Amino acid sequence: MFRILLALAFIVIAYGIVNAVAARLLDAPFVRALGQAGSTASFIPEFWSLKIQAALSKALVFASPMVVNSDYEGEIAGAGDTVHITTVGDPDVNDYTGTVTYQETQTADSLLLIDQQKYWAIKVKDVDKAQQAGNVAPTITQRAAYKLKDAQDQLIEGLFAGAGNSVNSGSAVAVTASDPTSAYDDILVPLAVKLDEANVPTDGRFVVVPPWFHGRMLSDDRFIRADANGGQGATLGNGRVGRAAGFDVMVSNNCTNTTGDDYRISAGTNAAITFASQLVETESLRLTDTFADGVRGLSVYGAKLVRPEMVAIAIASQT
């Protein structure tokens, strides 16, 4: 009997020691870190979506609200959606001679196709997360936003090829370093005239130029002088660098290189192009066959030039 009691006491003591050691090990920093690293429980899709959209709105040039409108963005839900855009023609104005004749309302239907799909997907290993200080989410969202922005910008810039107005009948105009004033006289002013002749409102006019063209403008006192750019300074944000010839001037590396050293300069108002983008899916998942989390996102978007007469282009040559 004594031996049985002694054995039971030994088992109780051993059990207590094992529990104490296990609790200590489970509380160790490296175990806690690995446990957190391998968990996707803290992932919030809405947070990531908002972070990416916020970064996009700060970085876009061609897809910025100054260049395009997003009037129909709330109507898309996924890739393949089609938004019908109805335009109404102007009524006739007639002489009144005692009778009134009613005309049929003239409407036209155009389609905004949400036909662009882009995704991003990254793998975060448990060991990498355990060894990192801080959250990797800001870096990932920033890079994802930049890549999405670049793709959207290029899509919208390409729509300006359908502009209803062009300077010099679409032929290249030389804007050389030895004659930088030609940027203002031979490109910006003619663009403004083309828009004036098309009855495009002067409010909200923009022009998007490549960096080298902006460099030419900096050599022209009419652009850099305080009373020439409204006293707003050299940098206004969202790619805006000042004002000239009635335009808000914006700089983008996505201006099309049409041929050789020739680049497209695009001008107009944001009523001409409509753009719709939606970050449809953002999710996290535990990857199989590896110790890592996966995070991925899918974005669908589309753009359409609905008012070609409200934009104008010029081809500027560096030589």
C-alpha cells in the first residue's frame, strides 16, 4: 500500500513539472512570434482594400480626378460588367411664328466595358515574419498600389489617341533645348486654341506632359514666374507642377513615345473620359506545402473616351 501511494505521489509531481515546463515554453517569445506569423486571423480585407485605394488616389496622374471622371464607378461589381452611358443631343431652337413643333429627344447609348483585370499575390513565410519588426502590410499595399496605378495610367493615356482635336494635324512639332519657348508657343497655346474652337469650358483644363517637356517649360519665364502660374508654387501634388496657357500642368512618365524622340501631349477636361475601378477581392489564406501565409488581390476596371471633342493632343519632338 505504501508503495502504491508513493507511486501516485511521484506521478502527481511529474505531471506538475511537465505542465510548468510546457507553459513556460508556450510563453516563449519565439513561439508567440511564430504562432502570430503563421496566423491569418488578423487579416482584414476591408482595411487592405482601403489602404490600396488610398494609395492609388494619391499616386495617379492620368487616372486622377483632374483628368478623368468616375461618374459610373459605383455601378460596377465585377469583371465583365457593362455600364450603359446615355448622352442627350441638343434641342433645336426655332423662330416662333404662332405654332410650336415638338421634336423627338435625340439620345445615344455608349458602353463602358469593365474588361480589365489585374491581380497581385504574395507569400509571407512564417520565419520571415518572425524575424521582421513591425507589419509588412504598409509595404505590400504601397507596392501593389503602384503597380495597379501604372497599369491604369497606361490604359487611360492610350485613349487620348482618339482625341477629336490635334495640333499641326497630328504631325510632330519640334521643342528643342535651344528654343524652349516653343513648348509654350507651339504646343500649349495651339492646344488651348483647339479646345476653345471646340467650345470646351476653360475651367478645369489640364495638360499632361513628359518630364523632358516639363524641363523645357522651366526655361520659359512665362511658366516659372509667380504671376504666370497663379503664385501657387512649383509643385501642387498629384503630378501637378504649375499652370501655363490656362492649363493645370501635370507630369507623367506614361506619355506615349509615338516614335523616336516624339511624345504625345494630352489636354482637355475630365468630362471627356470616364473611368471606373473597384478592388473586388482582397483575401488571405494559409498556403499548403509550405509554412507561409498568402495574400492576394484582384482589381477590375475600365475606361472610355465618351467626349472626344473635349480633348486635344499634340506630338512634341525633342529634336
